[in-house]
Amino acid sequence: MKLRITLVKSPIGSKPKHRRTVRALGLRRMHQTVELEAGDSIRGMVRAVSHLVRTEEV
């Protein structure tokens, strides 16, 4: 199963750890979407920055 992750809120004012997590997910620009395999580590990263991203299962 894959996850489609879209950056919907800017990480500029967020904690540095959250900014690094968004970057590690492959998101660089607002409204950019990536599709990643839904492993435990990816789900944990998404949960940590859930206030910045929108997620849907593909």
C-alpha cells in the first residue's frame, strides 16, 4: 500500500525537527505531492508532522 502525502502548511515556523522530517519525506514546496510506500517509519514521520501534511491511501 502507498501513501500520497501533500504539504499543505508551510514548515517555516515549525520546530527544526519537524522541518527536517518534512524534508526527509521528500517535500520541498507547498502543495507538492509524493507517493511513498507505507512502512512503519514513514507512518511515524507522517504522524509527527500531521499538522503540516494531508495524507491519503492509494
